[in-house]
Amino acid sequence: MNNTDKIYVAGHNGLVGSAIVRLLKSKGHTNILTRTSAELDLRNQVSVKEFFAKEKPQYVFMAAAKVGGIWANKTYPAEFIFDNLSIQNNVIHEAYKNGVTKLLFLGSSCIYPKNAPQPIIEDYLLTDSLEPTNEAYAIAKIAGIKMCQAYHQQYGCNFISVMPTNLYGPGDNYDLQKSHVLPALIRKFHEAKMNNDEHVTIWGTGKPSREFLHADDAAAACYFLMQNYDQPEIINIGWGKDDTIAELALQIKETVGFTGKLIFDDTKPDGTMRKLLNVDKLNALGWSASINLKEGIQNTYQDFTSKYDYYTSKK
């Protein structure tokens, strides 16, 4: 990508999309195209068609999606599958129709089977059943992968699909019901500290392990792959190391400065017990993550505290 090429970042206000925009600007790219959901509803086929016909982007980072944690996925499965399928279908198809040079589709590690061997290699896709709590979202993402591969096969489109692990960082969603585990815990511990609570209750047993990747690392990986990877086969993006939810909670507790106890509510679902991506394929191309979990949590907590008034106003 040249600095003057027109680059469309779909979902530029989201966690990964905003990190991609920050990175593109830091690299000197001056022709970055963005639209808010109010300006362009990507679920609307006619609107997306008109947008691509008018703007003619040369590169597309497809980071727009309806996302959420376990509670949101279980509560709104119809919205998760409909919205994501609609967004993907419209953007990918119009990218093909309007001659986009290259498109990067952001999937998710939840596409892999619930009981996939660990760490998870790309070849495990569609080898077993999915985790039921986020099946609707996972099926939509799998459809996006297969769509990119089909357009590569039939039309020769340079559409690539990347599978990031659990992401976090500045710009995350800290809503207690709709967010993922790390930002939700940041808010829980912060409010417990403010209220001088004696304990914080955490969903599940604390035994499941998760891999966490900072959004700035994810953006750097996407930028690297946009420049250096042209194959239709999916490729994992991750840190390569995981931590239990209990270990994560202790790290956040220390960062926030909460001095109370932890209580694990084992009546709530754990989800998949382990989910660690094998990133050998990405590392072999010459890229690896650089922001460790301690540094990333500190960075994210600073982001949260700077926006805390906004989140409390939404209660």
C-alpha cells in the first residue's frame, strides 16, 4: 500500500478498527476512508453498493462486526448471526464488484471447534462442533472466511482472512453485560475499589485459560499481513501464550489497586476451557507480538479511567 492509496477501514470506531486507523496514520497514510454506522449502515445492501461505487477504495480492512461476550452472545444470537452475515456479504461482494485491490477480513478464534487440540492450528477449522454459547457469531465468521475463499477461487480476488485471539486495549467496550472478560473485569475491580467493597465476584470457576492480544499488536499484524500475505488460507494472529481467568483477575486486581477478595461464581458458565492459537505460521512470515499482558492491562486501565464518566452515565 502506498501512502496515497485509498484505504477503507470498516468499523473504524471499534477496538481493532481504531487501532488500525492509528497505525495507518503513524505510517504516513493520508487517504484513509471511514464512516460511522450512522453515516453508513453496512447491513443495508443498497447503501453499501452506493458507497463503494462512489468512493472506490483500493484496500479494505474489514473490522466491522457485532461483537460481545458470553452473555451478549447467548442473549442475542439472532442479531449476532443476521448483522454479521449482512455486513460481511455486503462489503465483500461490493469489494469484488468495484475492483478492490486487496481486502483483509477479520475473523475470530471462536470459529474453531470447542474441543480443538491446543494450541489451535488453522487446519482445525470445521473439524468438530463449536462452543454453543457463541455459535451464531462463529458461524457468521466462518461464512465470511468461506466467502473470501470462494471469491478468490472464482474471481481471483486477493481477499485474505485473519483469525485474532481475544483482543483488548484502548477503545474497548467496558459495559458489564456486553463486554468481553478483560474489560469487564477492569470495570468491576475499579468500581469495587471506589466503593470499598470487600470482594469482587467473577463468572465461572476461574480455571479456563485464555490468550490475550493487545489491539495495537493486532493492528500491526493486520498491517503486516496486508503487505506480506496473499493466500486464501486463514492465518492466526495471537500472542502464543495463555493465562487462566484467575491469573488474569489477579493481574487486573494488582493494576487497579483493589485490596479485597476474589469470589468465583461456579453457577455461571465457563465457556471453552482453553483457547490458545498456534501462531507459527505468522511468526514464520516474520511477525510476532510485542505488548505483554501486564503492560497492556496498564495501558487499557488508563484508557478506561479516562472514559469512566461516559460509562457511568450509561447505567
